[in-house]
Amino acid sequence: MSHVAPRAAHPGTAALPAESEARIRSLLGQVPDPEIPVLSVIDLGVIRHLALRPDGTVEVGVAPTYSGCPATPVIKADIVRALAGAGFQVAAVDVLSPPWTSDWISAEGRRKLAAFGIAPPAQAVGSARALLAKDPPVACPRCGSGRTARTSEFGSTPCKALYRCEACLEPFDYFKCL
Amino acid sequence: MTPQVRYVLRLADSSLVLAQRLGEWVGHAPALEEDLGLANVALDLLGQARLLLAHAGELEGRGRGEDELAYLRDEAEFLNLTLVEQPNGDFGQTIARQFLFDAWQLGMVEALQQSADARLAAIAAKALKETRYHLRYSAGWLVRLGDGTDESHGRAQRALERLWPYVNELFVADEVDRAAAAAGVGPEPGALEQAWTARVDEVLAQATLARPERAHFVWYGRQGRHGEHLGYLLAEMQSLHRAHPGATW
């Protein structure tokens, strides 16, 4: 799965030269998510397009993870700063549609989450779960046990829920399916 | 103000006012997890409100942005559902209010996916995923309270009785709704009622709570005619902007 979706950019923009695009992707791979710094913005899947405006500005399309996520403006500012430091003139724009989904987190990002102690989201959601249905099983990121229980639907950031492991007795964060 | 601007403002204001109400719980919820939970729901609603207010401002075309619309309008210009301005009460009343709203908002944002207003459809697509979580949270708690102790059951039932008079407003159409429906912008409010009732009945049955009788009276917060509570809420929400006009982050 490509981490930068081939979405149409703003009208009037063109594709970036392959060399610049590779350089920009590599730079974005160094920009951390401010709330889960183990993930880059590429890992998180929030970069939706890269394009060149007629005035030479590089346009970066960014999908917010949650409508009210306070990290979104920080992510955009960090992207502009990182690329400006490499000599690019940059505009970061919001891309609301299609809405971000946790399925866009890269395989590498999921590995990093688990290594960091955050259980990665179950995949292939898309459809609405039944209102009072059981949750999909979540494995403990520390000991791997499937004997876990949800403590709270909401955690320290909008994208996480609180769980505890009944085997190793440690609490942990679960990156919610969205 | 065109009907479409009013229509978007109504959605924005309901999310904004409910976010402000939920924010009042921060630091006061019965447990840390619920403090986080209510704050997270508030944050999602605030994010939706910001997107909707910015969109309403653009549609209006008079240069008003999200801050002008949130901080520089007075009570009668707010177009939220009367339900969401109701005080928090105890935890049971907050959960009951949240559940009645979430069950309505789910149907609303599902229907708005087909809106002729592409921006509104995109905001609704984003909100839909969040609303599913909110409804799971509020429904789950309503079941725990209703099917809990005599005390929690009694409080949850009284909360429903207290809030039920505001339910009619969710499904009554006026000329703004009819214009929006005719233009394909949003659903007829009445079209959401059947699915709402089914959703609510399913959860109330599990919660061993009784659905109160519908009142005849209809509130019109969505036309700017509010109860006594909204003014106090706005006084607090807008106090910083009144003390420091034009303040921005």
C-alpha cells in the first residue's frame, strides 16, 4: 500500500519532479507525530498528496486524524518547518475527504507502535460495529497475551483507548480503529 | 442569512454548545477515565463545530470566521438544539443527554454523507467515525447506570424524564429544514425519527429503563429561542474574548 495516496491536488498544481518528491518523502519520514513521536507523519498515513504549484510552492495535503485533534496544526507547522529547512517553499493544506482511517497507518508504523508499547489498531474496519457489540480482541503489546480488557473507550489522546492486560497486569494504550 | 447558512450554523452550534457543556466536567468527573472520556467527546465535537462554523462563515461571505461566529454572537443568534444546552446535572443526566444527542447525530451525519454541499458531506464523513465512538460510550454507560443499582437506575430514569421534553425538537421541520431538504443539502428531520427510536429503544431495553411519553410542546432553540440556561453558558464561553477582544492563539 502506498503511504502517499494518489489524490488529486488543488487545480492548477502539477506533479513534482521525481527527485524532489523522493527527497520530500524522505524528509517527511523524519517529521514525528507530536503526540506519538515514535511515528513519522508518513507512518501515520496523514500525507495525502504532494504537488507543485505554479509559483514553485510545494503543496502538502494533510488529513487530520480526528476533527478536533490538537496535533493537526502542530503537524502542519512541523512539516512546513522541516521542508523549509531543506530549502523548499511549502504550503500544508487540510484534506478532509476521504476521511483519515487507521488503516492508513503503514506496516512499519504498526511495528513501531507495538514496539513503543501501544497496541496497533485492528485492521479493516470501515463498517460500523454493532452498537453494544463485543470489541475485537486486542493483544497486549508487552507480553502478547490476548487476555486483555478495555478500561476506557477514551485515553490520553483522541486516537487512543485504555486497556489492561489480565496476564501481565500492565495497563497499556490501544490505538483505536477509525 | 440564507437558509443554507442557518442550516450549517444549527449543526455547528449544537456541537459547540454540547462541547462546552462537556468541558465543564473536566477535573470533576467521577473517575479519571470518565474525565478523559467526556473531554475526548468534547474535543471531537469542538473540532466538528470549528469545521462547520468556518464553512458557515465561508457560505455567508461576510468575512466572519469561526472565532467571530463562536465569540461574537449573542444568545438569540445561537441556533443549537435546546437539548444540548441543558445543564450537566449528575453524571446520569450528562450521559442521558449525550445518548439522546449521539443517537440523533449518528443518523444526521449518515444522511449528510449524501449532501449536495460537498464540504458539509466531507465534514460529516469525518464526524461519522467519531459519533460511532461517542454513541458506544454513552449507550454503554446508560446500560450500566440503568441496569445498575436502585440509585443509579432511579437517577438515569429521572434524567430521561427531565430531558424528554426536548426530544420533539430533533424531528420537527421548519422552513430552513425544508429548504435544505429541497436543495439536497440535508435530510428532512422527521426522516431520522424511526431509526433514532429503534436505536434508543434497543439501549433502553438493555438498560431496563422506560421510554417517557412525548410532550406536545416543541422547543425552538434552533430558531434562537432558548431556555434560561444558554446565556450563562455563553457568558463563560465568551468571557475571554470579551475581556481581550480579538484575542487569538
